[in-house]
Amino acid sequence: MQYLVFFTVLIFISGLSSWISGTAEMTPEVRKNLPPEDIESIHEELKQRRYWGQLLMIISMFPVMIYLCFYL
């Protein structure tokens, strides 16, 4: 049971950090100095990072929901 709690917290924290890092915005100086293809690829990578962060946070909530449904 301790391992499940540890991995649940670990997955949630990694999802949260991924989601937070995906919400970062590029500064105007960076946008001005990069070609449009690179800006688009960075934007897509940030969007994917937000998506995976949300997915990891949702996945980490399944053991919590199961515990709350059956043991409380």
C-alpha cells in the first residue's frame, strides 16, 4: 500500500510539473529572433506538455477514487 501511495504522489507531482511548464509563454524577444517554424514547433511542444500533464494528474487520481469508494 505504501508503494501505491508513493507512486500516486510521484505521478501527480510529475503531471503537475509538466502542466506548469507547459503553460510557459515565449517572450517577445524570443519570438522576434526565431523563425516561424521553430516558434510553431515550440508552441506545439508546450501544448503537448500541458496535455500530458493533465493526463498524468487524472491517471494519478484513479487510485485515490478507488480508495475513497471502497475503503471509506
